[in-house]
Amino acid sequence: MPFEKHRLKLVNLIDDCLELFEQTDEFKSFHLDGQTIVLDDYLEIKPEKKKSSRRIF
């Protein structure tokens, strides 16, 4: 799969997680297994999410 498709899957995953954090009290965490570099990749695509999601990032 090309890099761009992997990156789109990553963005969709993080968007889904952020939505769950905002809408569901039972969903309090998501385990990245120490791979926090994916957050940098996500914020490169959606920098506007950094300010609204500080408690998560």
C-alpha cells in the first residue's frame, strides 16, 4: 500500500479516537504502544487539531 494510503488510515484512526473521546465518557484512552511519532504525522496533516486536542496530545 502506498505511503499516502497508510497516512490517510492514520488520520482516520486518530479522528475516530478524538471523536470518541469527545462523545463517550467510557472511552478515556488509546494505547499507541510508545509510537507517539504518529501524532506528529497526524498533526502535520491536521495542525488545527493541536489546539483543540491538547489534553489528548
